[in-house]
Amino acid sequence: MKTITKRIILIYSYLFFSLLFYDFSFAFSDPEREIIVYISPEFIDFPDSTDNGFLLSSSGISSSNLYNLLDTSGIVNISRTFPSYTKADTILTDSFGREFNISLFSRVYTILLSSSDSIEVLIDRLYQLYDEVIFAERNIVSVTTGSDPEFDKQWYLRNTGQGSGTKGEDIKIESVWRIATGGPITIGLIDAGVQLDHPDLASRVSGDSYFWDVNGNPAENITTNHGTQMAGIIGAITNNAYNIKGINWISPINSYRVYKNGVSMSDVTFTNQIEASARNDGIMNLSFESPTWYHLVRFAIKYATDIKRRIVVSITGNSNTNVPKYPGSFNQVLTVGAVSNNGERESYSNYGNAIDLVAPGGISGNVQSIDRIISTSIGGGTKFGNGTSQAGAMVTGLISVLLNYRNLEKSDMEGLVKASCDNIGAPGWDEFTGYGKLNGDRAIQYLRAPMF
Ligand SMILES: [Ca+2]
Ligand SMILES: [Ca+2]
């Protein structure tokens, strides 16, 4: 009898604790499935309670647009994110008797979704309710803390001051990644070819390899690393526990080989390759410079920019001169100069009328050190490089993400990117830094504004 009673007690205890834990687990936070949102006070009369969550129907949301959006989005419940704050305690008095406003924590709500699948889409749509929603964001401060082991060397993506750099002097891509990481619009990489089976690129790049064909002969194994480096900056595979992160995580990169070791293929081949990319790709990266104006190359660029309306990114060049280089000095092209990890123009970066903006290119000199730009390298690993080429690839990478988020017309997107730069040097546009430093955070904010 005693044994049976014990067993019954045990069974009931088990059931009791199971239920307890079941209920309790419901109250636990699951940041993967949560959106943090600040709703304008006039659109919500949330129950004044510190309970852990309300169903949508009890949340006091008065805007039918907001209510219907949430109602069709798989909402489990809504809760106060900081339940110990009330509407009353927005002004506090410190120990010296001074009054100050505290942040309006009482206005912040957590929306728990049944799944994290469409969380970015919902955030995007919440932001479109400009009256109702002040902000909406994932309850994950950064989605970029993934595993790529050499990310901490990528100061151009997250500058923490590594390599004697200046904290924050990066392209502000992490703000972009919370909203957009790429999409189906492809990127044309007109360069020296890419190591297509590089483990950090293999699923991202197709087209021409870095092997150099000579008149139909079997490919020679000539190691021209430039294209592989550009590809990694634009779109190395991200969060794969290997090498580095790319700026664009999704969009296919098409490789078009036009030169090796500084020697071009023929004028005609060059032109054909640019034309092919213009037909296929939404944005094109041409990180090279020539001292010569070639008519055919200009034809091809004009076709890309004026007929196909592609964004074509090129560079000022690396010899501290204002002598025009091409294709960067064709005025249909977005032309990029270089800054250091302290956000200052690098001394090698060409200047003059053609420059539109600057981006990280690293310090001069062929040295493997962290103040240069790390990227994928032939052989399967990484190497540091530097120059306006790297800076150009960053602009291409960022704009490719922006284009996939909202496919603005070419001149509209170019204007937005220029306007969102951080001005440096002389006020406004100047011949050394153009409109200033690439700023992904501001660019995506500009892009999110509703349009007609
Ligand atoms: Ca990687
Ligand atoms: Ca300026």
C-alpha cells in the first residue's frame, strides 16, 4: 500500500512538474521568434499589467492596419518588453536631485511569432506603417556573430580598432544585414577570373576561372589572385565556419575574365565580356584601371549604363594622380577611391573629377598585415590585399544588397548611395574623397523610406 501511494504521488508529482514546466516554458523568451516594436501610444492601449503576454485580441491595438497585419502573421502573443517600467516613470530624479528623461521602455513591446520564417518580411511591413510603428527590429542584436573564423580581421565590416584602426570606421554593413543580405539579382565581376572551387566561394561564383586560355590551348595555371579577392569581398560564403564573411550573402556572382597579371585580353574580348555581363547582371564590378581610352570599351560601358541601365562600379586607381584612368573616368560609372582603417584617404588613391565616393582599401604596401583588406585567395585560404580595387568591390557588394532589397532605377540608386555617404575632407563633394565614405547604415535607412 505504501508503495502504491508513493507511486501515485510520484506520478502526480511528475504530471504537476511537467505541467509547471510546460507553462513556464511558454513564458521563456525565444529571441529567434521575437520582434521588438515601439508602437505610437495613440495606436495601442495595452493592458496595464506585468503579465507575460496577451493575445492580439486583448492588446488594445486600435489601428486596423496594424491589427490585421499582426493577425495574419502568426502572432502567439504580445508582451511588455520591460514590464517593470510604467508610463509614469519617464522622468527620474538622480541622487543630486536632477531630473532627466529616461528612455520610454514602457512603450516597447515584444511580439512572439509562431515561427521565425517570415520575421524579416514582417519587420519590413511593420516599418511601412509609418504612423503606427516607430521602430521594429529582431530581438537579436546582430545576426553576424556567426562562425567565419577570420571575421575579426575584417575591419572593413566591423572595425573594433584592430590593426591600429579607428573603431567604427567600416562600411556599417551590420545594420544592413539585419534587414537585407542579398537576393536573386546577380553581380557581374569583370576581372581576372575566380578560383571557382574555393571553399568559401564555390556555391557563390560561376563563370570564368582564373585559368588563362591562350588561343584555345588547354588552360595554363597562371595564378592571378585579383578576381578571387574581389569575389570574396563581394560575396564569400557567410556563416560557414570558414575564412571570412561576404558583404552579399545570397546573390549569384558571375565571373567574366578579361585580364591576367595586368595584361588585358583583346579589346574585342574585353568588350564582349562587358556586354555579356550587361545583359545578365544587375550590377557590375570593374575594379581595374587603364591609362588608355578605348573606344570599344566605352561602347560596351555605354551599352551597360545607358541601354541596359546597369550600375557599373569602377575605381579611381592606385597611383596618387589626377590623370584620368579608364573605365573609372567614364562619367556613367560609379568611381571609387580608397580610405584606411582610420577612415582617411589613402595616399595611393587617385583623385580628380571622376571620383564619386570612397570605401575601405587598406594601407599601401604589399604587406600581409591586418590594416589591409583580407579576402579569399587562390589555394583555398585568405590573403591581405589593398587598393582602390578592394574599395570598389565593397561598393559593389553593398549596392548589390540594396538593389535586391529595393530595385531602384540606376540613377536613383546611385544618387541615394552618394547622398548617404559620410562627408570627409572639404565640405560637400571634393576631388579626393568625392561625396565621402560609403555608409551602409544610412543607405538602407534612406532606402526604407516609403516611396510613391
Ligand atoms: Ca566564410
Ligand atoms: Ca567632402
